[in-house]
Amino acid sequence: MERKEYEMPDEYKQHLAQHTECLEAREEFRQQIRDGLAAGVRVSAADKAMVDEKLREFDRIIDRVEKELAEEYERYQAEMAKEAEFAARVAEMYEQQKHIYILIKHETPHLLDSFTERVLSPMPKDMLEEFYDDVAILEATQLDAILNGEV
């Protein structure tokens, strides 16, 4: 199953850009050292050891940041997938609520006022209007299928 990729937040993108800049800087440092050595620049063993240690420390920091970025990416993607799954279930529940309303309206109309009062009245006015509009569309296009339990 293909996993949907969610856009990462701006803060993550900024950290990723900074990480990329560090990677580029590291390669630039290494190229400068290679260029210097190729040009015959000589440094003492102590200076070379110090530079090598600084580059190793820089590598460790880059690796740690890269690992943390990867972990944050996976955490965020999982969180967004979970939210999307929840939103899909809520949307499905909302659709079923419309079908139940239609079934009650057409098969047990004496329960419609009670259902409307208990289930629909807590909805905000704009959502309730949308609900009734959607119900009207369903009644016009799928009434028989809904009443027959086909959808």
C-alpha cells in the first residue's frame, strides 16, 4: 500500500535547509583541504590532527541532526496519517448520519422530531444547513438505494 506523504511544517523545512547548508559547508571545507594539499600547503601534525578532530566532530553533529530530522519526519508523517484516518472515520460517520436521517424520515417519520432534536439540534446552524442540503441531494439521487440498504 502506498503511503501518502504529508507536507512538513515550516520549522522542519528550516531545520532541513540548515542541515543542507552544513552538508555543503562540510564538503567545501574538505575541498579546501584537498586543494591546499594539492597546492603543496604543509601543516604540522598537530594542526592536521586538530583539523581532523574538528571535522569528525562536525560529522558527528551532522549525523545526529540528520537522525533527529529523520525521526521527526517519521513521527510527523505517522501523526498526520493518524489524523487523516480519524478525519475519514468522522466523515464516514457523518455520511451514515445522513442515511439514518433519511431512513427515519421515510420509514419511521414519527421518530424524526426526536432524532432531529437529540442528534441534529446541537449542530451549528451552518453545518445543519449543509446537512439538510446534503440530505436533499441524497434523497434526489439515492433514495431507493438508501431505503433498500444498498449504500
